[in-house]
Amino acid sequence: MFSTDHKVIGKQYIGLALFSVFLGMLLSLVMRFHLVHPDTKVRLFQMLWPEGAPGGQMTPELYLSLMTMHGTIMVFFVLTTAPQSGFGNYFLPLQIGAHDMAFPVLNMLSFWTTALSLVTLLLAFLVEGGAPLSGWTAYPPLSGLGKITGPGQGLGQDLWILSIAMFCVASLMGAINIIVTVIELRAPGMGYFDMPLTCWGWFVTALISLFAFAVLLPGGVLLLLDRVAGTSFFIPGGLIVNDQVQGRSGGSPLLFQHLFWFFGHPEVYIAILPGMGVISTVLSVFSGKKVFGYKAMAVAMLAIGGLGFVVWGHHMFISGMSPYSSIAFSVLTMAVGVPSAVKTFNWLATLWGGRLRFTAAMHYALGFVSLFITGGITGLVLGQPGLDIYFHDTYFVVAHFHLIMGVAAVFAIWAALHYWFPKMYGRFLNERLGKIHFFLTFVGVYAVFVPLHFAGFVGNPRRYPDFKEYEFLKSVTGLHMGVTHAAYFLAAVQLIFLFNYFWSQRRGAVAPGNPWGATTREWTDD
Amino acid sequence: MTNVARTGQTLLVVASSMLFAAVTSAMVVRRGIGGDWVAPELPAWVWATAVLGPLASWLILRGWVRGAVIAGGLLVGLQVLVLAELRMAVIGEAFLSVLVAAHAIHAAAGVAALARWGERAGLFWHFVGALWIYVLFLFGVWA
């Protein structure tokens, strides 16, 4: 249980992410149900959340708390853990010829700190007032004043901040471990540009984590002090909440946004860069060709990682910003499109003229490329201040980030699982079930998220618990009904994956040592 | 010191520097826009603690790690005394509290590392000593 073996820890991270992703998905289903049936009383809701759903009628506060927990669980405990800490731990040492990670005990501590962080977060459901309402971004003043701002804003929000602070520490420890392993433990003669692109993905992601989480951590501490120690880092003077003057002076909510998004935007790349590495490998192996433009791919990852730290302002165009700053952030945001396009071009060029083998892993990899393009294009739309001012906080943004950051990254996880399952368990994941799951999921995710762009065009705000009071949203009622049913379908389809994952561990076809004919070291190394 | 230990400590220094840079930049912004900034006044003896970091570093280089642990432990203890005097409701003192507490955690970790690994943990301690001088400079000269 407290193993220091990198393979065990890798599997532990993947297990934690698997639990988290299904929990996060269930929360989203409850939210989607409520959006289209806002007046329906559900006995189960009352059993689960007696305060949040009296008589089975979900309150707006409960909806917001579910949204907060869905976002937090998915961003931190799924997208940050599985691609980087899960697969990175398992395969990085094997691929560079290292015996283990550089600091095995620190590695074990990283995982258990992450696990403790998840438990702390989930405890927020159980305490008085329930889970916090302020979203995964936890903007003050809502998040900084305590329970006067809402039922979940008392102990629930405290636990949320503590959980994220612990997660920061765990991620910093993990990042240091990965970077040192890459720098110091590569096999003799293996240069940086001899590493597989998967290793580049983990390496660059660890570099990003090192700088990003070191900023989120103090941001969280300052926020916690505003709540418990009466400081005014982020709480402005003269603020009146529920007819009570808050007695603070001079704090700036915008300051928190700067600290948060300095972490928050690189976090997007923390989620997606390891996936980019995996996809490069999978496309290459199943095309029977080397990755096209290997060095450009590695440099593009570095460029994406570097640019990620100078674009945070595009999350704040509407928060109050000089137009000159907006232009600077906008131009830099557009610049991210260049290395992203390099990668996309090179993936397609890797496929070009190859002898393609359409395995399940290859399907997911192609699905990733599709989702990356679809979700990435709307990033260029949102990166322009003029358009963002209209689209800000609408479902257009929800659709954008779910496709690029959420679904694309999860498709990369599925590609990685199908590809590396034989190494991890000595058996194949069932190919037929994998392909069925892929096609149904691929249709499902587009059915959920493409319509949400149109809701955004209409100006449909996100984070609203229901739309029944708004005349201008009557036109999207049917659209939301369709999206909710697509979400039910998508969730049901995941049972195929779940069955395949557990069944194949025991009953899957036994795999030979290097089943895909790959050229990387993990298939020959124990 | 092995390459792994040196690189690991260097990265820890990078992460810690980033953390202190984040708080510093937050302080610069908050000081400029709040309209309620009052520079915290520190007792004169606090400035004398600036020598404890370099003293411990010198002792490490001389091979007397136990002396460095004592000097480092003294620094942590004095930092706790400083913290007890600060008022969180005054924004300048609140920032100072955060930086002193963050430094005290680093210093305590540095002392524990010296006690556990001896001179091999010296690199991190040298950073911790310099970082304390930076914190004092920030409040003594700039803030």
C-alpha cells in the first residue's frame, strides 16, 4: 500500500483518477438533470443532501456546490493525476532506462498527499453547509468571507482550500521527482533529444507544474487567511454582504484572479501535454513510421509550456483590464496556436503514407487529434477580447474547455491505457469493446458539447442552476434537453469501458512482450 | 553530494523562489492599490538575525553541521517570536507574517535536512539563509 515502487505508485494514481472521474461524471449527470427538470423533486437528492435538496427539490446553492466539486475533481484529481503522475510514474523510468524515480520515498509521499487531499475535498460534502459554491476558480469575495456568502462557504470552502494546498505540495514533490529523473537518470548515451516524446510530455509538464503550483499555493494560503485571520488580501473595503458591512479594507479580488490564472492557464497544458506525448507515440507505432518532425514536436511542447505562462490575462478580459494589456495577452494567446498547429500538422504527416493499423488505441489517438482541433479552434475565438467579452461566462466557454482540456485529455488516457495495458497487466484490453466504446463515446462527446457552442451564441450564461426565468433562453430549452440526454448516453457508454478495464485485467487475451512492435525501451525492460 | 541530490535541491530552490516571488508580486500590487498600506516596524534585534543564515552556511562549509543546526534552530525560534508580534488585520504586517511564516517553514525544513543528511543538504540551507536576507531587505528597505 505504501509502496515506493514507481509502477505501483503509477497504478495507484490511475486508480485514484478512475474513482474521481466516475464521481465527477455522476455529479455532472445530476447537474444536467436539474438543468432540464428544475422543479422535479427527487427523493435520492433529499437522501444525499438533506440541506441542499429539502423535499427532494434541489436548491441553487446545491447546484453550485455540485458544479464546484465536479470542476475541482475533474481538473485536479483526474486531468492532473492520470496523464502525468499515473502514466508518467509508471513509464518514464522504463522509457529512459532508470531503475526507479529519483526519489522513491518522495514519490510515495506525493501519492498519499494527493489521496489525503482528495479525502479532504470530499469531506466538504459531509460538513455543515456542504460543499463550497465558488467554482473550481474560487474567486473572492465569494470564497473569502465565510458562511455569510452561502451555505457551503463555511467549513466546506475551508476544506476546499486546504485540499488544494495539499494538492499543490504533492504536485510540487511529484514535479521535482520527474525533472530530476529526466535530468539525472537517463540511460548512458541517451540525450534529451533521444527521449521518446512521451518523456518530453512528462518533462515539460513537470517544469510547468513546478512554476504553476508554486504560485497557486501561496494564493490559496492568502485566501484562507482572508477567511480565518481577518486579513484583507483580496477583500475590498466597504463591502456589504447580506446587509452586513464586512469591515475589511483595500483588498483586491482581481489580485486573486491574477494569482489563480497564472497557475490556471498553465494547468490546461499540465492536463494536455502528457496526452500529446502519448498520442505522438501511438500514431507513430500504428503508422509504422517515425514521428514526423520529432525535434519540432519536442520544441513545440517547450514553446506551449513557455507561452502558457504569459497568457493568463485572457481569462480576465472582462474583469477589468487595460485594452493595451488585452491586446498583449490576445496576441500571445494567438501565438499558442503556432506550436499547436505544428503538432497537429506533424501528427497528420506521421499518418501520411504510413501502414495504418486501426487498433483501439489508434482510434482514441485519432479521436484526440479531432477533439484537439475542434476544441483548439474555439480557443482562438475566445482569445480575442472583442469576442470574449460576448462569450465570457457562456456555454461557449464550457464547450471549448471541455473539448480541449477535458475530453481530448481523457481520449489520450484511453489511448494510453489500450496501448500500455499489455505492459501493465500482461493482457490486452479487449479490442472490440474498446472500438465500440470509442465510437459511441466519440459520437456522445460531440453530441454533448457541439450544441453547447450554440447555447453560447445565444448568450446562455454558465453556472446558472436553471433557465426557466429567462425569456431569451426559451429558445435553447430543447437544445439543453438534447444535451442532457446525450450526457446520459455518454455516461452509460462508459460502463463498457469500466467492464473492459476490470474484466481484461483477469480475463483479457495474454499479451506477448512487445505486442505492438514498438521501439521504445519499456517493452524490453522490466 | 550526488548529482541527484544537487539537482533535487536546485529544483526545490526554484520552486521556493517562485513561491516567494508570487507573494512579493502580490504585495507590490496590494501595496499600490489598497490605499491602506503602512510599513511594518520591526524591532531592531530582528535585523541581527540576518547573520544567522550565513553563519550556519559558514559552519556547514567548515564541517561543523551541528553548529549550523543550532544556528538554524535559533533563527526559526526567533522568527516565531517575530510572528507573535504581528497583527494580521494590518495589511503590511499580514504580508510580513506570511513571508516570515513561509520562511520559518523553509528554515525548519532546512534544519531538519541538515540534521538528517548533514552537508549534503547544504545547498538548500545556503538558499534559506539568502532568502531571509531578502525578506528583511524587502521590509527594511522597500516596504
